[in-house]
Amino acid sequence: MKGFGILACPAYSTRKGNPYNYILYSNIERQGHGIYEYDFSVKKSLQFGFSRKYRIFHIHWPTNVLYGSSFLKAGLRLNVFFLFVNLIKLLGKKVVWTVHNLEDHEGNFPALQQKLNAFLYRRVDGFISLNKSGLELIRQKATHNGHQKFAHINHPHYQGYYTNEVDKLEARRRLAIPPDKFVFLFLGQIRAYKNVTGLVKAYKALGCPQALLLIAGSVHKDVREELAQVLQDAPGILFIDSFVEDEDLQLYFNGADVVVTPYNKIFNSGSALLNVSFHKPTLAPDLWALRELKQQVGPRWIKTYQGQISPAVLKESMQEIKQDAERLEAATPLIDSLHPQLIADQTIAFYRSLLN
């Protein structure tokens, strides 16, 4: 079968905030397949409704159709989306959904969200899960109309995508972090479900003057007030409230000893792949994709804990990493199975299985 087009939602537009789609589709495009961008709009629905440029419509984060604060506008966009999907299926296109999340993190318009999910589980032709254990849950939710297919395809790593030239001492010098501190890092958008406030409380209770907690990322409005409160009277915490540019990621990762992802709920985690791609151990809850990633790359790189983040969890990870420091410096995580081109090839093979 010769190259065919993919209409991706989104494709390259999210590269700055999350390059996952860019990495996936740029590797697919290298195999001779045209990539086109769709957003949840009337304009794009009209543009691509009858187009022959593509045979696959691939959806990521469908909840984005419900953006904004107006229930009526969100409902209108939802109905336009339904009409678009029904039309292209009548014309023989196949619809694929990578299920990044089982539920919307912020929970806007729950009635519309429920309607959207029911539609997708009924009308999608192919489902992709980024973790193996989640595939069974997705199967249970789908309608099994006899034609739906399911695949587990890993999240690709980010190794080689970002600049990584600064060593630990230089990174700490530029961040004004003392070279003798043990640095816990949280990096990324700060939202309620990521439990950064819980991490701050656990760190404060740890009471370790040899440690430092580095937090960097833009704060979402849903947690800004609570975070400001817990950061009061918090020595030993360096908080940088701003979006971290791509070229500066190396400073934070290379200046840290361990990255903490203290999420209350998580189904998949691209951030854990980013941490490992910078050869940094990750401390994370024993959930879903994080549990599987630990099995893939080893407990040296993914250190999981049960329940909530706590001072005891932080202390144990600090002791383990200090003891393992020399071996960590010389080791590299086994992530060859997560190479972007391999993930792209697996995705193309899944597309072909739907088109045959």
C-alpha cells in the first residue's frame, strides 16, 4: 500500500508545549505519508469534510473540543465535531483515537464530556493505548461493533530532541544552586491533579538542610492560591513561576538529582519519558504507565511509591540515589524500544490494519 494521508488532531501545532505529536508525525511523514492539521472548528470541518488528501483521522485529547467557559459554544462545537466524524466515516475514512487520558483533568462540562466519550467509544475504528494495562479498560468501554481494533503503542522517548550540553556544575551555577545540595525537581505545568502542593508539604516536613526543592513551571489558576499558601515560610525551596523554554530544560534536569512527579491521578506520563531521556531518575506513584515504564527501564530510573508523596518517600529516594550516584553517572536507561521511528512504524502498521 503506497503512502496515505493522515489528518491529525493535533499534528504540529502543540510542538512548543508538548512535542509528542510533532515527534510522532514528523517520523511518519518521513515514510511518505502526508500529515494535515485539524482543530475543532467549523472552518477545518468544512475544509476536510470531503477532502481526499487523507484516509486516517487520528484524534488526541478530544476533550479540547470543550474548551472555553460557555456551555452553549462548547455544545455547538461538539455537534459540529459529531457531524464531521459521521460524514468522513460515510466517505470511508478510518478514525483512530490515542487515549491519553481516561478522563478530563479539569472536568469542564461533565455532561458534554460524557456525551463525547460515549460517541467516541461507539464510532472510533481504532484505539491506541500508550500503556498495556489500560488497553483492557479501553476495550471494556468500546462498543465492540465487530470492526474496532485495539493496539498498545508506547510513548516515544525524547532523547536527542532537546539540547543537552550543560554539565551539572554549570547548570547549578546558572540557577544559583549550591553544588553540595541534593536537588529534588518538579518541572512542568503546575495543575491541581499533579499534587505539587502535596510535594511542597512533604518536603517541608522532611526538614533536611542538605536538600533543595526546585519547582519550575507556569501555575494554573485552579491551584495558584493554594500553592502560594504552602510556599509561605518554606526555606530551601526555589520556585520559578514561568514556562520553561526548550533550550533551558537542560539546566533544570542536569542541575537536579531526582525528578519528582507526585501526581494524584495519572494514566500516562510523557514527563517521565522526558526525565529518563535526560538520564534522570524519576520518583513517581506506582500507577499505570509509570509502573510499566519502571519494568522497561529499571528501578534505578523509575522509583515508585505507594499512596501519597511523603517525607519518608523523599528521604528513602534521596538515600538510594546518593548511594547509587557513581553508577548513575556512568549508566544510561534502556530506551531503545521507545525510539520515535520505531513508534512511528508501529503506528503506521496499525493504520494499515484498519485500511486493509
